[in-house]
Amino acid sequence: MPRKPRVWFPGATYHITSRGNRRSSIFNDSQDYLMYLSLLEQTRSNCPFHLHAYCLMTNHLHLLLETINTPTKRIIQRTHSLYASYFNKRYDTSGHLFQGRYYADMIKDVSHFLTVSKYIHLNPVDAKMVPQPEDYRWSSYAGYMSSRKDPHIKTDKVLSYFFQSPIQNYRQYVEGSDPKSRSVL
């Protein structure tokens, strides 16, 4: 039975996740994380998009990605193909790095958009990798919280929903949440 085609239109926003094949690691050290981000930027130069949030975990990744004129299929296929080639060459392996087709959940409204952003930023905390989301190096959260901006993300859309003190209010939204209410999947 053929797969259903993904719904796409210019400006569509998605929560994209992808996992390592057999839940294996897709990032082993800082060089791997940096290479993925570099390849994502390389893809963006050919297929423009807006990245609102990301979290690169050891064996999976999360992206909150807004398309412009290119479907996610081309964006993710290009990035993951380049990254898999890099990874296989670096570690002298072959075959699939990513498990099956990436998951793309279309964002339906502002509430969904903000919930996904929070979920992505809390992922390393919920996995008990760090005590605070700001402590995880391979997430966009620190780019929201510090004066040192993350060049990979656009923070203006997320922060536009938080008035008066957007950064402090976004921090309260993310870090002040009940752990039981964090799931979006």
C-alpha cells in the first residue's frame, strides 16, 4: 500500500522528528552535532526555510521548521542524505543511518506551535540529560535566553506571542510547566 503524500504548501510549519536506525546514535560527539547544523545551513542556502526551534539528541532530532517555497521532503532528504554520507565515511560504516521516513506533524495553530516549541526545548530535561533546558548545548533554547543569538534559528515568531518581557515570559512558559503536560506526540 503506498504511503499517503504529506500535505504541504508554502508557509506550512512542521514538527519534524527523525530517529537513528534501530534507535542507534546519530551523533557521537561535538563534531557530529556541528556537522549536522552545518549541513542544515547548507541546505537552507539552496532550499530556504525558517527554523524556529531544534534539539539534537543522541539518537534522534527535533526541528520546528517553517517552509517557504520548498517542501520538507526536499529539505530533510537533502540534509539527511548529506549527513548520512558524512557519518558513514567518518565511522567507516554503510547503510541507513535514519530509521524509516522522518515524522512531520503539521502545526495547526498558535497553541500547537508554542506547545511543540516547549516540547522540543524540554526534551533533554525530560530525558534527564540536563537539569535545565538552557544547559543542553545542542538545542536552540539558549539562543532564546541569552544575548548570544543562535544563528540557526529565528526567535521573533515564538517570542511575538509573549508580551512585555518576551524572553522572561517564554522562559516561564517553558520551565514553569507541569512535566505531565509536556507531551505533544
